[in-house]
Amino acid sequence: MDKREWLSIDELHVIRVFLDAGVLFLITGGRAVQFHGHSRPTKDLDLLVETSLENGKRLTEALKSLGTDADPAQVQNLSEGRPAKGVVCRYPVEFITAIKGVRFLDAWADGVQTTTADGLALRVLSKPHLILSKTNTGRSLDADDVKALQHPN
């Protein structure tokens, strides 16, 4: 797969800022589905972020440098038990603190390390964790993703 095809320039910019700030995250959602071989459109970039106080501070700094207004109290007090979402800058990027059935530490340990065409080293949610995250959501798009990921053409 040509890695240039699965992330846009805007997404790469956000990822670079997050990496430069030291934010711990994995790519999940539609972009992870694309990474794992199922070609389908997506309208945003979903990032699963680690919920420690230190990572919350790094996330706050990254969001500030992107020009995104973020409530520092919400961002710095992240919790897997208290899921939060946030939209980053004008491009639809969501940072997510919890995925049903997937703990961040497990996701990180099993995440797929990859490098983009322009040299960014990042992690993508593993296919088994991605399937688990999309199982039983009640969304037809997620059910279609599960089928495609389990039975690639």
C-alpha cells in the first residue's frame, strides 16, 4: 500500500504536531480501516489518546499550537472511564479517550508501528482491536468494516 494514499496533508500536519509534542496516541477509526486494507471513504481522522495527566498536558500544548481552543481542565483530566472527544483545528480530527472493549495499554502494545511516506513514525490500532472496537456499535458502517476486515477480497 502506498502510505501517501491513506493520510491527507492536513492529517499529517496534525499527526506531526502531536508527535512533536510527545502525545501518546494511535490512529483508529476509518483511517485505521484503510490502513488495514479496506478501501472506503472517511470524513475524519480518529486518534485514541492515552489518558495520563502527563499526556493530557502534552495534548493541551499540541492543541494550542494548532490554534484549537481546548478546555485545559477537560483535556488534562482525561479518563478511560469518562470518554471524551474533541475536534482539532478546522480539519475534522477527533481525539478519543476510550474505545469500548479496548484499553489504551493493550492497544498500544498490539498497535502496528508504521512510517508514513514523509518519514513520520506512528502507531495504528491493530486489526483485532479495530474489529473489536467496531463490533456491536449498532452502526451499519462499522458492521460493514468488520465484515471487510475479517474477509478481505
